[in-house]
Amino acid sequence: MEVLMGSNNGFLMKRLKVINDINDSLIYLLPVILKAVDTFLEELIVRRELADNFCFYQHHYDSLQEAWEWTHKTLMDHASDEQ
């Protein structure tokens, strides 16, 4: 085993130290990563539910009929703009 490990400053021991340092850093980052993933999934699910409910309760959800008045005005104001 000693032949495989080499000296304390050997190639393998240096690499194991680097891997250990990376693992120590990841332990501190893990809660942050998990919180970000949890927040992302929560927003994704909530937005999906809101979209489903909007489409279910608005009969003309796929046309401008259900749009707010300011959207009609803005579209008319910019109808002649170059695309």
C-alpha cells in the first residue's frame, strides 16, 4: 500500500488532498445549491398551476379579446413599427 501512496509530497497524495479540499468546499455549498433547486422547482410548479387555472377560467385565453385595455393601446401605438 505504501508503494501506491508514495511519499507525503508524492503525486497521489497531492491529488487526494485536492479532492479532499473540493469535497470540503462542496459540503458548504450543498445547502445553497439545494435551496436554489427547491426555490426553482417551487416557482416552476406555482407558475404552471397559475397558467393552467388561467386557461381553464378564461374562455378566450389564446386571443387578444381577454387582454387588458393597455395592451390593445400599446399594440395599436406600435403597429407601424419596423419588426
